[in-house]
Amino acid sequence: MLLPLRSIPLFAGCVCLSVIGRAALAQTLPSLDVRTWRPSTDPNASLVLEPVATPGPWGFSAGAWLSYANRPVAIRDGALFVPVQNQMGGDLTLDLGLGARAAVGVDLPAFLYQEGLGGLPPALLSATRVPTSGLGDLAITGKGAILTNEAGGFGLAALGAVTLPTGNRLSFMSEGSATVTARLLADYSLVLASLQASLGYTLRTEHHTWPTGGVVFGDEIPWTFGFILHPGIFHVLDNGDRQSWEVALHGSLPAGPVGPFGTGDPGSAALSPVLLAFSDRVALGHFRDAYVLVGGDVGLTGAVGVPTIRALLSFGWAPRSHDKDNDGVPDDVDQCPEIPEDIDGFEDSDGCPDIDNDEDGILDKDDACPNVKGVPSNDPKKNGCPAAPVDAAVPPGGGERP
């Protein structure tokens, strides 16, 4: 029997609601990126902390990260479930300086191998096990230096990141939707050491409840705090001044609808990760265009995404011009790397301009004899030249000097 015409919109609405309901029920769980560490694309960054300064105009760099995490995803839902017991991860990063104070970067994460306990309830994972390998969510980063502090003192920078849902939603490394993060980075530098902190806000464009009926994963407040030490101050430890040591705390707090550290909704402690990170970054090669970083972090809370321990290894390449002032003297021997040498045939190998070669108090630009000490003269052709020899005075009464 044909439906009355007026019943067709009602029937179509019911069908749509049914389809939407089925799609909601069939939503892929967890559809969450619970990683509690992501690398910076800045080639001068450590494991968690990074400098305020950017690499400079068109400064290009590339990096590769390898990581191992033990039990990075575990949750108590009546019983203890460990969806990810062991995970080998990797990140490829690219960074490009834009002008003197800005930079953009890209981070592509992947899980090279991961395994966990099987037989998980559907409320935890849509599949029986996590996927073994795959990609995570691509991140596009930006950085702008507000106050630079290369010579020491206080520095300030703005950091931003957008993630795109490029990863496998079953992997715990993909949101299935975009996220946006903005942070402020403050750094007080004493050149050989620096104290740093950052605070920001991460907006999830789609909130997720995981496990089903459990905690709402919403917006976050990421933070870092720590210090960097350059052990070159102790020549026995780092005679070449190539290392930087890092010790830092990092984590995030839920920005709603639950409170931090177990306050608010039950299970909200799962949303308050705190980790202790440490690393050693070593510059390599004569011009230090390459580097290696070894480090790790230890979980201090039982939040989702906090591993028992995580070990990291990174290699990077950041080629740079080695003659900043373009005077033909390489920076590693240039005593004035940011001031060009005046090529005039006098001590041109030290990289410093010599404004008074003969040190007679007359600047070379006005000195007619710039390489020989002289005396002032009103005659530009004689200014700065030695005085002409003067005949001996004629003795009183005349006559020649004997």
C-alpha cells in the first residue's frame, strides 16, 4: 500500500534518525589521541623545552624520533584493562624559518609496533585488539618570537598547533577530528642555563566519552616547567660546549567538563597527566649542523596516556650559513661573526673590521697612510702620514751646523 504524501517527510525523518543512531552506536572507539608527549619541530628544542628564538630566515631542518613506551594506555573500569602494553613509535619533523622571528613546521607521527591485551570489552575498543602499526594525526605547527633573548634575559614566544585526523581511530593516536592548541612560552636565560615555563589551551572540535559512559575527554590546558643547563661551563664534562641538559615537568589539565586530579566527575584523574622528562642534546660535526638527543620521561600519575616509562632517541639535521656577516671568514674563526671584516689587506683573517689600522688616532677613512703611524694634517693628502724630517736649526750668528 502506498504511503500518503503527507507521511513521506515523517517516514524520511525516521529513517534519518535511525541511520544517525546506528552511526552513533557504531562510532569507532576510542577515537582519541592520548599521547602525553609530542616532539617540537624546532631543531634547537630538547625533549620538552624549546628556545624562544626561531631558526631564522629560510632556516630548514629535519628530524626523526624513535620512542618506546611501556604501558602507555591503561584504565580501570571495574577491572584493570591495558589496551596498549608496549609501543614503538616514530615521528618525522620538518621546520622552516619565516623571517627573523617566525617558523612553521610539520610533525607526522606513527606507531611502528604496538600490542596490548586482547579480549577488550566493546565499551573500550571497537575491535578486539589495537592495530599493530599505522599513522597518527598529522600536526602543523607555528611559532613566533615576541621577545628574543639570545644574549640573555627574558624571552617570550607564541606557539600554535593544528592536528588533522589522518590516523587510525583504533590506535589511541587519532582523534577522528581536528584539534587546535595555542601556548605562550616564557624563558629566562642566563646563556649557560635557562628557566622555562609554558601554558596553553587545546580545543577539541569533537569531545569523546571513553570508555562508553565513562569520562568525557574535552578541552585541555597543556603546561611545561623546567630548566636547561649547558655543561660547557664545566670543561671536564663538555670541553667542546656541544651539550644541553634538560630536566622538566610536563602534562595537562582538563578544561571541562570535568575537574583536574580526580575532582568533579568520577574517573577525571584519568585526564590529569604529569610526567618528569630528562634529556641530553649533543651537537655533531665541525659546524654542528647535525645533532642527537637521548632522553626519556617517567609517569607520575595514572592518567590515560602516561606510560610507566618512555625512552626516546632523535637525530636531526639543520644546515645553516656559516658566515653570518658574509665577509668570507667562517663563523668558527670569525672573532666578529655578526660584523663584516673590512677587506683592506690588514689583518683580514680575524673577521673584525679595523677602523684604525696603524692606531694613530686617525680613522682609516680619513688616513692618507692607513698602515703607517702619522700625524694630523689639514692637507687630506698628508693627514695621518709621518711628518717630513725637519732640518736642524741654524745656530745663532748664522753659519752651517758643523
